[in-house]
Amino acid sequence: MSENQIIKLGKGAFRDRPDARDYPLRDVCGAVLIDWDTGYDVEKALGVNLKVEHQNGSLSCVAQAWTKYTEVLDLVETGRMPDHSAKSIYEQIYLPEGGAYLRDGAQAIVKGGVALESWIPSYDSNGNPPLEEFMRKQTITPELRKKMKVYQAKEYRSIGSADVDLIAWAIQNSYGAVTAADGDNAGWVDGIIKNPVKREWGHAFYFTAFGKDGHGRFLKFINSWGTKWGFNGWGIIYVDEFNISQHLYGAWTLIDKPNVQVLPDPKLMALLNKKKNKIFFNAETGNFGLSVGDQLLELKEPTRAGLMALMAMVRDSGVTLKNEDWLKLPKKPF
């Protein structure tokens, strides 16, 4: 990308103020021995390809980085890759001038969780990357706030900026770290980050890998500027060339906790147990489910003929549910 293209992309990270109440990661990890030659890559370890987001001109990079991290933590727990809403975090933490502090993003996830993208979209109705005004619009209802708590983290831990071994430890043991860096437009035209000649802005991202190549030790991150930037949306910081202590902000990692299990309504359970009510239809998403014992087997992408048959069964003896009730039903893996 050219410098003129970089200018148009949103940034939006600010250095956190020191706070003695932060819990240091060092307190829980003990001695840190990192094998930079072998390295570690979250994508390779989990066998996934993370989706690169596009914040466009919005200043939502802090929220973009945090929600990409929470997606990975949820994948580790459930075995399924979710799609978390950056907007659900940014609309809670944005500053009057735009952008946000890293700590505020972590606190929002620990205190209130995060929404799924289907609940609070981070792209407009046509799927276009967002503008700042769109990302600030308040959309979290009391009902959504309850649902977001399913995806709470247990706590966040402070890493510090200059301790690259501890950042690498967090990547390997906690599946990543979120940080930010000072930048100027010239230093970010490609995927290898250069020291800024003069700080023009701060930008947040999510570290997912570390290693060593012919150029030296590096930390790899997924950015939120779309796939046309860097290495298909990814960037690299060579830690022995980039001035980590001066230009990298304090990094953070999360300690996750199991997703909250919402106990279903007894009336809904009774519906599952009625033999005549075998087909369920989600009126808001269009999904179908088949009751198997006391669980719901979600039917994925039925054929056109199958879809017509399912609709007929719903009209005949099925049950149509609101999405909030559908989500409460215990699911059977399919």
C-alpha cells in the first residue's frame, strides 16, 4: 500500500495509564524459556485460518484486536470458530476523540463478555467496512447484555512492552497477546513494521505467532486493515530492529473461563419431549432443528426439496421459535 492509502485507514490506540491494580502475567507464568528457533503459530497449532477484518476509516482497532483474540479462545474451548462483534466492544469503550485504550477493551470482555457478529454487526447492511459513526452507535440492549456474558473472560493480565519473551510465552500458552504500536504512514506501507520517524498515530493488533528466520526474531500479528495490506492482512515486527521499549505499548493477554451454560426454560424442554413436536423452526435465522431425545439437532443447509418438506412439517406439527428461545435449547452436535 502507498502512504496515501495508509492515511485513509483507521487506527485509534492510546497508551494505557499505569495502574497498580493490574495483575502482571509474570506472577502466574514463572520462569520463561522461549525457543525462538522452533517458534509457535496459533493458526498452525489450531489448524485454522483466521479471518482478516477491515475497520475501514473507523478508529476501532482496539476492539478489532480483542475480538479476534476472543474468537480464538472460544475456538479452543468449543472446537468451533465463532464470529465475534468488534462493534459490541467499541461502542462501550470509544473515547470522545475516537479510538480507545487497550485496558478498557480487556475490562469490557471480562466484565460483560462480547456479542456474536449476528447479534451486533460490525459491517453495514451491505457488508461494507464500517465508519466511525456506525461503530459508535449504541445497540446493546439489556437482553443482549445477558447473552454477551456467555463469552466473558475470567481475567486479563499485563505483560509490559519490552518483554518480548513474555509476549511469546503468552502466544504459546494463552493463544496470543493484544498490543499497539506507535506508527507513521511510511513505516506501515508493507507488512514489515519500521520504527516511526515521528509518531503520527497508535494502532492496535493481535499477536498470534513468534519465531526466527534469516532476518532475526519476529512477532507476527493479524491486522484489521483488510487483506490488501501487508502479507494478506498480516504483519511482522522484527524485535531486534523495532524499538520495542519506545514504540510498542504495554501488551495484554486473557485468561479465559468456560462459556456460561444457559439453563433452558422448562416449557421449552417440555416441547422437546413431546413426540408430535419433532421439527423446530427459528423464525429469525431460518434454521431448522430436529428434536432427538432431550436435545436439538440443528439441520445445516438442507436441499431445496428437503427445505420444502421441512416447511410443510413445521406448518403441520412443528414449532416456530424466537431466536432467543432457540438459543436456550440444549444442542446435539451434528
